[in-house]
Amino acid sequence: MKAIYLTTGGKEAIHKAYDAKTRTKLQTHFGDKPLLITDPTELAALAPELTDCEYIFSTWGMPPLDEAQIKKYLPALRALFYAAGSVQGFARPFIKSNVRIFSAWAANAVPVAEYTVAQIILAGKGFFQTSRLYKDGDFAAARAYADTMTGNYATSVGIIGAGAVGSLVAALLLPYAHDILVFDPFLSDEDIKKLGATKATLPELFQKCHIISNHLADNQQTKKMLNYQLFSRMKKNAAFINTGRGGQIDDDGLIQALKEEPTRLALLDVSEPEPLPPQHPYFTMDNVILSPHIAGSMGNEIARMGHFMYEEFIAFEKGGPTRYEVTNDMLSTMA
């Protein structure tokens, strides 16, 4: 048994991430369908069959295994291909066990960046505020509000974190000739200039930009990093977009800043906790738009991640250069 599918998400999760075409391609390499394991406790019973297993193909629902389990049940394992985004929850024991980790973070970055840019364009036109005003029956007020917006030419846009998603957002915004500011302590001025952007501190970014989008890595250093001291600097009519992680937001600080200036807007696709409790203030605030964590891959977009991992497997198997390996050092800066 050279390869297995492993996820607690069941057959449906595997079939979404690895569509029929990709599964057929994988089958040609292993002579049979890779075994699907949906419960990590099954590994013990299957251990005799897994002694020569070299590859795991997984997606959302990848169970965490410790080094002892990896050594005991998967002694020949060479690589794990993860058709999803963040590997923070399971990667370290595998890397310590000399198992190489590959993630479809780049594939998952595509829909997140597309979704973010769509929100930036709509926010630039005042869509979210004006649609509410019009629906409330005040067309004149809606039009008057729209006339206070910057539109989508030479608008100042701030990108917090220029990793896979943030850098792709910057690239997709290039045709709009926006003035893009980037906060990313891990990138040099020259690297940010290559994105068509200018490096900025967080206070500068919040003070100068009409639209601000968060793409910080999710770790202890970024918990509640975006706070009232920053949100209170936002301009009138400024919009804050979060498709990153909810834990990076000081909710009390954001709520205070939104109440102090009701023309400020928050577009929140993620939260902490998720879902929010029914009594949370966001639900009653007109200048907060909530969406149920839909920026990432969904529907047909999910199969793109499995395709990326198949291509990565081919490159790895041939000994050629790979594109999406995750190393231990990378984990400190990745989402």
C-alpha cells in the first residue's frame, strides 16, 4: 500500500478535494485506489498493511498524529500532500519525523484573493452602505452617500500581510491603479515595491487608506494585534475587510471605533469564536457586514487544490523542483 487518503471528513471531503479526474490519475500511479482512512484509530489495525506507505493525500479534517504514531504506523512515509490551506494543526510532528509537507495554500489563496478584491471594489463604490439606505426607502440618501465615496481609481488600499493571499490581492488590484500600502515586517521595501505597493507601518496604513484588508498569519504574535488604537485612525467611509482570522481582531476596539464613526464599515468573513454567539453586538450594527467564512475554496474551487497536490506529487516523485512545500521555518509566518 504505497498511498492512502486520510481525513476525518469522510469520502465526501476526499471526493471534493480530489475530483474524479485527479483520483483516476492517482490510481494509475498506485495500481489501485488509495485506501481511504477516515478514523485515525484505524491506523493501529491497518499497521501491517501500512509499512510501505510512502504518501498521504489529505484535505480538511487531517487528524493530528504525534511522532510516535507516525513512526509506529507509517514508518516508510515520505510526504504528505494536503489539498487545503493551513497545516498549522498537524504539520510539526511530520516535519520532525522527516516527512515532507506540501500544502495547496497557493490554490486556496486564489478564491480568498478574488473574494477580497470583489469586496474592495464594492466598498469603493459604497455598495454596502448605499444598498441598505436604498432598501430602507431612501434613494436620495443612498445616492448622496455614494457621492462621498472614492470609487475605484487611485483609491488608497491597505494590505496587512503580503503572503500568498495579500500579494495576490495586490496583483489583482494593479489594473485599478490604486495607491496600495502594505504592512509586512517580513518583506523588504524592495519586495513590496515589486508588488506595485509602498511599505507602511500599521498606524500609517489605517490612517491613510480608504480600504484596509487583513491577511496576517495566524499565530500567538498576531492575537488581537488589530486594536482600537488602529481602528480609531480609520477615515470616514473607510472599510475594514477581514478574510484572515477572527482572533487577530480586538472586537471591543473595532466595535468602539465603528460606533464613534458610523460611516466606517467592517466586512467580516471570519470571527472568533465561529460562529458568533447570537447576542454579539455585530449582529445589530448597520455598519458591520458578516459572511459565514466563505472566502476560501468552495464548490468547484475545492478541486483546484487536489489538482495542485497531484502536480506537486508528480514533481516530488520525479525528484524535480516542487513549489508548495511547507518547512518548519515557514510555519512561524504562515496562516
